[in-house]
Amino acid sequence: MNKTLLRCAGLALALVSPLVMTSCLPHEKNVAPQAYPAGECQSCSAFSVSVWHVSAGDRGLKDILQPVRYSTPESLSSDNTQVITSLAADAIMQRLEHDKLAVFVANLRGVTASEDSLPLSVDNASGAYSAVLTAGPQTRKLPSRVVKFSLSDSASSPGSRTPGEKSRVNGRVLLRDGDTVVSVHAVRDGWLVWLIGATFSA
């Protein structure tokens, strides 16, 4: 992946904060195992992952991910990743839904026990996307958990059947209940924006 594009993504995220989303594309096949029914596992974590394709330049991306007031723990790693609150995520969600250059790609959900990996994947007309999420135990002093993530994609241009370039991003962040991870990846014709919402004691 072009290093210059990655630096641009990092700069854009530095000015960013919230997010979420919705939209429409052809039907997709989601693989989102839920081994633990919600409400029946006090140590479980529930994840909601949304992926958007934004065919805009640096300025357009900054407009969508414009800064809003929020508070968040410091990210433990990954330069192109930001942690935001649920309110900030809602604000970004609204911008994505109303921006003509933003296209909803996929939505994945699942619940997993502490320190168990949760694999999620989808393969649709826009490409193949997968995430592996692992939440550690709750910290002693704060209602926070360290979440490890591995995101991979093979995205094609909207309306194109040509296979896209493959990319993979790994990271580790400290999340409070309700926080959202925003991860931006540069692709050939724009950006992929991943939004990973976490709810603990699901």
C-alpha cells in the first residue's frame, strides 16, 4: 500500500473523531458467529463492525471525519486508528449516510467471551472483508478492556468486477464500554473506513 496514502490517512484521523453508518448495496453474506446469547455472559463483549467506501480525496475525508468533542483512552497502537465515543460515532454515521461519495459496504455483528477470538467475514459485490476481534478481561480500576483487532479486505471499485488490492491492518486499543474504533485504510480509488463498536458484559 502506498506509504504516502497511509500518511494522509493518519493526518486525516488526527483531525477526526466519531462515526457509524448505514446505506445500501447488494445483499451480502454475513458470517457472524454468536456463541454466547446476549445477556447470558457477564464477561462477554459484543461487537458491531461497519465498513464504508469513501471515494474522496484527503479534504473530502477530513470533512466526513471532522473533529467533534469527545473523550477517549489513548490508543495503544496503530497510526491509522482512532478511538471515539458513541456520540462521536453517531455524528460520523450521519455524515456518511448523507455524503454522496460514501457507500456502505458491509455490517458484521457478533458476541464473544473474554480472550476468545471472534472471526467475522462478508463476501459481496464490493469485495471480501474480514475482522478478527479479541477482547481481554476488564481492567481492575476502570471499566475498560484491551481489544486486539485484525482487519483485512480485498475491495474492488464500486460497480467493477475486477478484484481489488488486498490489505491487512492489525492493532490494539484500550476501549471503554460503548466506545468505537475508527480505522481508515487507503485504497486505489479512495478510502475504506472501518467502524468497530464495542459493548462489554453483553
